[in-house]
Amino acid sequence: MTAGVATASAATERPAPHVPPRTWISIFGRMLAIQGAWNYESLLGNGIGFCVEPALQLLPEGPRSPEYRAALARESHYFNAHPYMASIAVGALARAELDREPPERIERFRTALAGPLGSVGDRLVWAGWLPFCSLAALAIFGLGASTGVVVGFFLVAYNIGHVVLRVWGLRMGWKHGLRVASALGNPVFRRGPQIIGRVAAFATGAAIPLALGRIIGPGRSLLGLDLAGVAVGSFILVRLQGRIEGWRLSLLLLAIIALISVIR
Amino acid sequence: MIVEVIDLVPLAMLGGLLGLDVVSFPQAMISRPLVAATVAGALIGHPSSGLLVGAALELIALETLPFGASRYPEWGSASVVGGAIFANNPEHAAGAMTLSVLAALATTWIGGWTMVKLRQLNAVWAGRKRAALENGSRRTVIGLQVQGMTADFIRGAGLTAVAYALLAPLAAACIALWSTDARLSRAMVVGLAASVAGGAAWKIFHSTSGALVLFAAGLGLGIFLVFLR
């Protein structure tokens, strides 16, 4: 982490300003829409300003004051992070603004925090928790579970992780302010992706034959043949990695199959 | 088969909502095919059919996780289209799954392109309001968020309506002419989907220590359970 983030701020040693529950609820609600105006120029920037804004209304000078406007403009600049991990930034930036940290220190903090919040979130959520929940739900589907159980399991399991991460991030950010970088050293972020990766690898192995079995229906010969085909197909796709995406290849092959099946 | 507007409206609304979930709001993964196709199937009256095609699509979707600013297919609206087309054939006629997955993949491709266009549009809107943003205008910051989300909803709803209106009659016509055996057709689709999932899982987990052994253990258990049933 860079010096800008590591710099201890005397201001964050002070007791945290009081934030009414209504403001916290507003901030959390807005965090669910943090990517609403996502674009290729400011990325998540406007979303950060949108989420921090309810806290900025608590500035002593009040909303619509020059201080409020300067802070909102500052917080709406370019920012990039994983959308769930951005809650750490939202909490920390809200605290920094209410603690009246110098603007240049806030700018440095924003620059330094963006990268780590993106990479940690990608590894933990997109390459860990999401595929794990998806594969576990597919395994449950393959075991013959009902529609409600499969969909319910996926949504509940995934969103427990999702909501907990957002709430924890907001709390950590608010608690530590500009010193929140230490929160990224949490064991969950260091070891979590590895542990989830192992469990997900097991779930992948179990889910593929189970899901195949349920979709194809009874009959072992066709299933055995299909499993062999999957092994070959997966190997080919791994070898072609970077040259063609599997979903595009599937689109092409399915179009050919459809054409043959209709014309013949 | 001609799609009636009255049938199209609920599906378009659902496609809009689930398309919104992919990036804009609330990213609770209700847009994943396993969920989206099932809900679309439920809307047609056959949730279990939606789940079946949703599971096949979910296997393919494992390859395209929403990493950062990368361009990826949009599964929410596409799964609604695929789920609804398959649920229109509750007897699972030969070719129904192939054509439903094909329709969903075609829609997801277009959906990914529309998402890129929306992001470019968001940048244009933000550029026009640059002075107000630099001035810390609350109305502008909130307005851009609301405008982006509204546009995303319209994008998803429009995409779903157009894709379903075009592809559902086409699928129905193709099913009437389909000559390949129903189980074989399904086996080919799901085999292809599982191959994509296998390749994707390798990409995601191959660097994790012990993942290969655990994958093999899971595979052994899965095959044992399948042949036990």
C-alpha cells in the first residue's frame, strides 16, 4: 500500500462523528446502486459521490454550503473498485470528509485505494464466492432438488456473503477512515480466495456430472458418452484459452446443430 | 406462432429488472441464468422447465464472470428469453432446449454490446454535466445515477421484448421441423455447456493449491451419485 494510504491521520484517532441511523440506511441503499452511472471515463466515480452524499449533508456548514459542494465534487471524481468492496471506500471517505481531512490527503487516499479494492474483490467475489455458490446450486439441482430449493439456496447463500461484505466494508471504512488499508490485510482477503477456490473446485467436479445427469434424464450410456465428450471439450477449451471464448464457440456449434436438425 | 403484445409486456418488464441487476442495481445475482430463466419459466407457468434451461445456461455463464471494466455478455435479459422459450414447450419437444439455449446465447451477445453502448452513453451524459459535477451539484450526481439506471432498465426491457418477439416464433417453427432425437439433442447442448464450465473452472481454480485433487474427488463423487440413482 502506498504512503498516501498508510499515512496515519491524527483526525481518525478522534471519536467518530454521530451519524443517524437514517443516514446509514440511505448510504447502504445507495451502495446497491453504486454502479448506476458506470462509464468508461469516471468508472465508479459518480457512484461514490452518490453514496457518500447523505453523510456530507452532516457537514457543520450544512448541505448546499461551499464545503459540501467541494466535498461532493471531490468524491464524484474518477474511482475504480469492485462494487461490493467499494463500501470500504465509501465508509472511509465519509469519515474523512466529516473529520475535515485536507483535500489533498483525501485525493491521495482515493488514488491509492482504488487498485487494491478492485483486485481483492475480483478474487474474493467474482472468482471465488460467485462460482462457488453457482456450482453448489448446480450440484443441488443435479441431486434432484426442487426448483424453490435450488434457486433459494443460490440466492440466500450468495447474498449472505454479498450483504455481509458490504456492511463489513462500510463499518471498517468508517471506523478506520484514511487508515483503512489495514483492513485489507484481514485473513478473509488473504486466505479466503484460496479456501473458496478449493471448495469450489470440489463443487465443480461434483456439479458437472450431476447436472448433466438431471438435464439428460435416465440412461447411463448416453451420460457416459457425454462425460467423455465434456472431458475432451474442456481440454480443447483450455488449450484454446485466450483465442476463443467457450460461449461464442457454443453459439456457433449450436447454430450448426440447429441448422442440420432442421434441414435434414 | 405470433407473440401477442400482452404476453410480451410482463417478460419485457422482467428482462428489464434482471438486466438492471447485472451491473446497475442491486447486483444480487438475480440475473444469473439459474434464477432468471426459472423466474421467466414461472411467468409462463412452468418454472421447472425454466430451471432446466437455466442450469444449462448457468454452466456456460461460469466462463463470463463480471470482472471490472471487461466486456462480458449480459445474462439477465438473455436468460429470460431462453427460459421463456423453453417453458413454452413444457413437453420438452426435440430441439426445444437447443433452440432455447441458442436464443439465449444470441441475446446475451447483443446484450453485452448494448451494455457497452449504455456505458458510452453514460460517459456522454456525464461529460455534458461536467461543469455541474465540478461545482458539486447534488441534483446532477443523483440525476446521473437515476438516468443511468432508467436507461439500463429500458435497455434490458427493450432487448428482451425484441429478442423474444423475433426468436420465439422462429424457435417454434424450427421445433416443428426438428429431426434429431430429443435426448440426443439435450445431451449435445448440456455436453457443450459442461465443457465450457469445465474449461472455465480450470481457468479460475488451476492456480489454487490442491484444487486438482479436490476437483477429481468431487468428480468421482458426482459420477458415483449419478450412477447410483
